[in-house]
Amino acid sequence: MSPFKIGFSEAIQKLFTPQAKSSVSLFRHGTLEVKMYAPRKQDPQTPHTRDEVYIVAQGSGTYFYAGERQPFSPGDFLFAPAGVEHRFENFSDDFFVWVLFYGPEGGEK
């Protein structure tokens, strides 16, 4: 895996190693951390302490964010500021999402 390029198939391979769970960290630089996330059956997320961006790589479902629900599909960009309740619901079995955490604890101001 190049430090300048991470392929989707490479990320999935890392996700499915014996030590990985539903997410795997792939890259870090400064405050940026990039992960691949693939919950199965249900998404147990709780609010995070840093701002977060999701880019849907594969699959579809519903994004629950601050009491509202929106459908999502491949290529969609989703945002969750620090501390806000969010999760994926009713997602397909082939669901994979890139996750980008960034900024300070408590989120950008």
C-alpha cells in the first residue's frame, strides 16, 4: 500500500484480516485518520469526539443523523460533527464506507 494511494481492494483486504473488527485504520497524517468501516447487521456507533466525513464506497442504506434519516448510495458524502448522534441503518450486505476523522477533540469551531 502506497502512502499516497490506498485502493479500495487493498482497504477491504486489510479490513478482513483476523485482527480487524468492523473498521481498520489505513492512514494517518497530522490530525487526519482514514479508515475503512463495514458494520455487519447493525451499526453500534456512538457519537465521536472529532469531526468525521464518510464517503460511501459500496452499498446503500439509510443514514441516521441528529434525529433525521436520509438514504445513501455509492459515492455519497456524509458528515458528522463531533458529538452528534449518527449511524447507518438498513444497509446492504455489501456496505463499505471510507471514514475520515480530522481536527481537534471536540471538533472544528
